[in-house]
Amino acid sequence: MAKTNSRKPVRFVYKRSSLMLKCVLLVTIVLSVVALTAIRVRIVQCREQTDATRALAAQQEQRRQELQQHLADKDTVQGIKNIAEEELDLVDPDSQFFGAP
């Protein structure tokens, strides 16, 4: 003899929620939207700051390379002449300058 499943179907009964519950849900949703908007604004600010920091890092890397080249050139005769002309405003004694009166 086979057993038959004699379970009754489940019936959901929906009750109307109270006005207080609706208000709490509405406030929760509004606060969640406000919080998500504030987080989105902060993410945009952080991205802008990151981009600015990366640009500054690129500038500093370029400056570092220039300084390394400057240090490498300081031991050569031409490097010493360049330093004397550019930084100290000195002139090679063998140079001739022609200027208009």
C-alpha cells in the first residue's frame, strides 16, 4: 500500500503593516540612499586626490632623473662648464660676446 502525501498546502496570510513600520522603512531607505550618495562623493574625491598624487609623483620622478643626470655630469669638464654658466652665471674666459650698444 502506497502512502499518500496528505499535507495541506501552506497558505500565507498577509497582514497590513502599521503606519509606524512604514515610516521606519521609509526613513531607513532614505538614510541608506543618503549614505550611499555620501560614499559615492567620497569615492570621487579620493579618485581625484589619487590622480593628483600620481601626477605629482610623475613630476617628482622626472625631477629625480634630471638631478641624477646633473650629478652624473658634474664630474665631466662640460658638466662643470654647464654648472658654472647656468647656476653661477660665470663665463668661459675664451668666449667672445657681441652686443648691440
